[in-house]
Amino acid sequence: MEPIMVERDWEERVTAAWATLDDFPQDERGAEAFRARIGALADELPDGHPFALFERACAWDSTGRSDRAEPLYRRALEDGLDGYKGRRARIQLASSLRNIGRAEEAVALLEPELTSPSDELDDAVRCVLALCLSSLGRDREGLSLVVEALAAHLPRYQRSMANYARLLRDPSEGNSPTNG
């Protein structure tokens, strides 16, 4: 599949628009105004362009309307959104699915991301997946993912935390991990 391209200027303007999200009032009028700002940028791309769909989905999602974001994320992915933005879309779609009561579907969407090539979104995958698992009553499994994600950022105790994470998933594997 051919990579999806947009002008660098468009991406920069989208990034600048997102930097203003917190400047909008936290009410429906502010949400509508922000969505209109992102919508105007999305309108600059051809109808149905995956980047436009993705940005519109993000705008709905970020203004509390996961129900409106979900179909747009799906269309963006179906229409070829891949790579980094595709991974972001899967993470955000999973979060939206959880928010609208479809956590099981969200888990199925995110679990394959645990074995995807590593990037800066790895911790986001684990955190959203942990929330989805918690919504399904699988708190130990979710906590394991969060401990695992956090362990990589600790100045010490990485091995111990990795072992604790493993034991949360499967307590039958042993007693207490070695500190270190």
C-alpha cells in the first residue's frame, strides 16, 4: 500500500490547533468551536482522507463524544491509516470503545499491539489496555500491564517490578521476586 501523505504545513497547523484545546471553554459551545477548528483543517483534505477522518475522530473524542469518534476512527483505519497515526487510532479507538461500554472489543483490538514493533506509544497501549481490562473485572491483569510499563522508567528495581508484574498475571509462578 502506498503511504498516505499530506503537506508538512497542514500537519504543523493541525499540531498548532491541538495546542489550543485547553484554551476553549470546557462546555458544549467550547467543544463545538474546537471541533469546528479541527473540521476546517480536515476539510482541506480530499473527502474521506484517512488523516481528516482521524483528526475529526480525535476532536470528537477529546470533547467527550467517544460515540461520535468511534466510527471515524474505524473508517480512517479501514481507509489505510497506518504507521504511527494508525497505532494512535487503534489506541484511541480502544479507549472510545471502553467509554461506550464495549471493553471486550477494545481488548481484542489492543492485545495485538503488545507485540507490535516498539515505539513511544507502548506505554499508552498498556495503560489503555489496563483500563479496558479493569472495566471487565480483570484488575490484576491490568495492574500487571501498568507495573510493567512503569518499570522501564524506574532508576532501580526494574527486574523486581517486571517479576511482580508477571506474578500479578500468574500468582502460581512463585513467591517474592528478588529486589534489584
